[in-house]
Amino acid sequence: MDRLGKIHAILEELDTTCVSVMGDFNANITKNNSVFGQHMEQFCRLNKYVCSSRQNLPHDTYTYVSDAWGTTSWLDHCISTQDAHSSICGMYVLYGFVQSDHIPFVTEFDVSLAPCVGEGISNTINPRITWSKLSDSVLDLYCSETDEGLRGINVPVDALLCKDVLCKDSSHICAISTFYENIVKVLIDSYNKTIPGKTGRKTKNCSGWNDYVADLHQVARDAFLSWRDAGSPRQGQLSEIKNRTRARFKAALRSSRRMRNR
């Protein structure tokens, strides 16, 4: 409940009504006695959110497989505001993915169905700056670049001195909006010119994947799909083959990761 409350607090502070939150909620909605599942669905009802995964996926969906117990659960979900839910045009589970106990699901959005944010307004999120990690020389350069840019902005004195808190003067509204956008542009341009760019997180290749893991992954994937097509039985030959091939694949994957970390 604490985590759900934090999610709600974050969504309440956003300046958009089009948001989806996706991931492992650890809330099983395939069982009526799942406490977390009940909490999550009650949370959606109280706050007018939509459990998009329940609405868009079949009732027999599952996204988690317990190798120890041979059971499946639906723990991963997509919770959306109504605007975001209305823009979802497709959702499906990648059952052929066997690298993890959790099975990923894909959500497709048609951005043309999402609410317009207004002409000239951008939703681009720029990276946060850790100012404490920047050198004095970089900070001085950023300040100098910012000062120069801000000096070139025209200040709408009449609009700023207006004392009408409910002012509807279109010229004032336009002037203040332009003033704000110009300030933001200067700050972003100064950032792009002076702050060293951050490289994205590098993908770590799994050492020995092609030699030791790829074949076992394919065998495990084929066995899993055969087990699912047969109705996901808890016992029997297909269940045993699925568990055995997954165990071999995971053992090889762990071994390859240890080789990479040496």
C-alpha cells in the first residue's frame, strides 16, 4: 500500500493526464485470495485508474512461472490514467522469453489518440544534472553561457506588473508564456553547450553466449512454448522437460556471467 501511495503521489504531481505505470507489482490477479491483487484493484477503483493489463489481456494470462512449484501467476501489470488507457492500441505477452522467471509483456500506444499538449509545447524530458559532480570550470562556463543568453531575452514589463490575479488579457498571457519559454530555452541551450554529455548505459554482452548459452536458450524456449501450448500442466513429461531445460539454460547463463565478471 505504501508503494501504491507513492505511485499515486507522483502521478498527482505530474502536469499531464496521460500516464501508464508498468512493471512487476507482485500482485496476482488470477487468484481471488491474493491480498496484493485485491489491494491493487481497489487502489485503481478509488483513484480512477484503469488496470489496462486486465482490460486488454485474456483472463488466463500469466507473467510469472515458478519452477519450484510449477505454478503460474499474473504479477506484472500496466496501470493507466483514462487518457493513457484510451491510447493503448495493443498488448501481448512474450511467452517465448525464457531468460527470466518473469515474462515481459508489450504495450503499444497510438500517440495520435493521446490528448494534445498544445502547439509549440514540448514534452521532451531533459536529463537531470548532478551539479555536485561538475567541476568549477564547467560550472563557470555554464553560468557565463546562461547569463549571456538571459540578457538577450525581452522582459514583458507590462504583463509582469499587472496586478489582476485573474487577468484575461491575451497579450499579457502570450507575453508571459513567451517569456517563460525563452528562459527555459536558454537554460537548455546552455546545458547542451557546456555540460559534458552522458553516455547511455552500456549493454553488457554475455561472455560465451554463442558458444555455451544460445543453443540451451533455444531448447528451453521451445520446451516452454510446447508446455504452454499443452495448457501449462503442473506435472507430466512436458512439465519435466520444461523445468529441466530451463535449469540447464540458467546454469549456463550464470556460468557465462561469472566469466564476464572475472
